[in-house]
Amino acid sequence: MSQATEPGRAPLIEAARRGERWAQDEVVHMLQGFARHVLRWGGSGLASELDSEDLAQEASRRFFGSAMDTYRGQGSERSFLYSIVKATYLQIWRSYDRRKRREQISAPQDVAVEANPTARLDVLLIFRRLGSPCRELLERLYLDGATHGELAAELDLEESSVRAKVSRCLRRAREVAA
């Protein structure tokens, strides 16, 4: 049972607006569940490549940034939160789709690593085993020299979200290399 339905408790979103920690935690928990559900529902190629943590983080950023103030108390709070996750997913999907179309237009570039041949092979093997989003993100950051801010603008994300993605991708690269 959600804490929002307990007797004597204010509605969840109203309590989150007031900064009550239990309500903010409950909202984040619900957004995480909805993110997992939306990714199972989304049949596109993005659903297999997008991490539910990324989607939940972006939906949380959207909710606590401005969407929280747009809720007027009409309709289900759960439906409102679900619609935020779904809209966030669609925004990310559109960015992903535009990026894929741009990649198809441009000629593919090989990964060039300035190192000895053995180290180059190791890096290439790790990149091949990583998922496409992680590989592309790490290539842009470490091989092309893009900054976190530039990547945030390209991906239409907050810089902190890009840093979190890079951290998760580096963790996956270490797991693949082991």
C-alpha cells in the first residue's frame, strides 16, 4: 500500500511539493517502477538499449523540475506520474531516432586508438562487447574529445545525467574487460 493512501496523509504530490521526504521517496519509487514498465512496453530498438535507471532519472528530473507544479489535483496521481515517464521515454526515443538517422547519413568511422597493437585490440574487443549507446558515448568522450556539456546538449540531457551514464558505461567496460 502506498504511503499516500494512509489515513491522515496528504496527497502524495502535494506532500512532495512541500518537501516531505517520504513523499519524494515514494514518487521516485513509483517513477522507477513506471520506467521498468514503459521499457517492457516500448517495442523499439531503444527499449533494449535504454537503462531503466536513465529513464527514471530523467523522469524524476522532469517531475521535480517543473511538472510537479502542473498537477492540479484532478485525476489519479499514478496516472500523472506514468504520463511523465511515458513523455520522457518518447522524448528520449525521438532524440535516439534523430541520432540514428544522422549516423546512417554520415559515413561510419572506425575507432582509432593511438597505442600499441595489443592495447588497441583490447580496446576494440571491449568496445565490440559493449552495447551501442555505451560504445558511442565513450567514443565521443574519450576518442573524439567531446566534453560532458557537449554530450549533454547532443543527447538533450542534463550534464549530471551524462556523467551518470558515463560512470555506468565505464563500469560495464570494466566488467567486459575482466
